[in-house]
Amino acid sequence: MVNHSIRIGQSGDAGSISRLLQAMFTDVAQFGGPAVAPDEGAWGALPQTITDNLRDPAYRVFLATLPDPDAGPIGLAISHAVTLPRLFQSRIRLQVQALYVLPSHRRRGIARQLLIAALHWGAQAGCTEALLEVTVRNGAQALYRQLGFRVTELRLLRRLPVREVMAAPSEAG
């Protein structure tokens, strides 16, 4: 088993984080997520957005790295401590926006360690709950349940336009 470590992402990691996110979104598209833009230009602004986010104290990226400094990160967890409106009792929620490990490094406990690091940071940041959204066919659902996540909502998606015979509501009426 290859040794790895978990560390906090820095602004100099923006390019590596961007590449991991592009790989993650490509993988997610295979499991029912949205299709990834084929245009490389669409990804051009992402490193700057990541750099800006890393300056926000309510935003944290954890990276899994190998001992070889030239290897680059092999996984990430992106988390954001979000303050909810006063309408809700739980005022600060940890949103796990991304959790990804390169396929060649999976099944070694890396995703678990990344997620636990994010959960610990969220608790230290004052979060009282954590939210993680995944596709229905995500293979890591058992891991999420082992770490105490439970299904609380159902999100439905429908492709448009409507092609089958379906009467549209009358605008006249």
C-alpha cells in the first residue's frame, strides 16, 4: 500500500485542484451527472476561482498527496462552511462540495480520510451539520452512510425540451 498524506490546499495548488475537478466531473457524467464541456476554454477561469475561494476562511480544500512531490495530488475534498438564514435552527452548515480520488488510488481509505478531515474542520468552524450531494449511482454511498450521512432529500431532474406528447398549459387562460 502506498503511503499518502492529507494536507490543506494552498493557492499554488489551484492548477492541480482544477485538474482533479475536471477528472471528477468527467467521472460523474458517466454516473448520471451533467455532461462536461468539451471546450478547454470553459475550464480556463477555474484556477483563478479556486485561488479566490482558498482566500475565504469559510472555504477549505483538503488534498491527498503521495510522498513524491512531483506526483501531484491524488484526491481532494472541497468544503464550505455556509451560514444559513435565520429561518433555520442549524445556522452553519458544512457543504462538502466535492470529494474525489483518482481511480488508480481508490479503495485505500483516501476518500474516508479526506472526508473525515473536512468534517473535523467543519466542526471546528462551528458547523452543526454536513451536507453531501451525490448522484444516485455513486459507488461511495456506503462510505457516506458509515460516516453518519443519511438520505434526507430526493432531487429530481428532467431533460428539456419536452419531446413526448404532453399538453402545455394554455397561456390564454
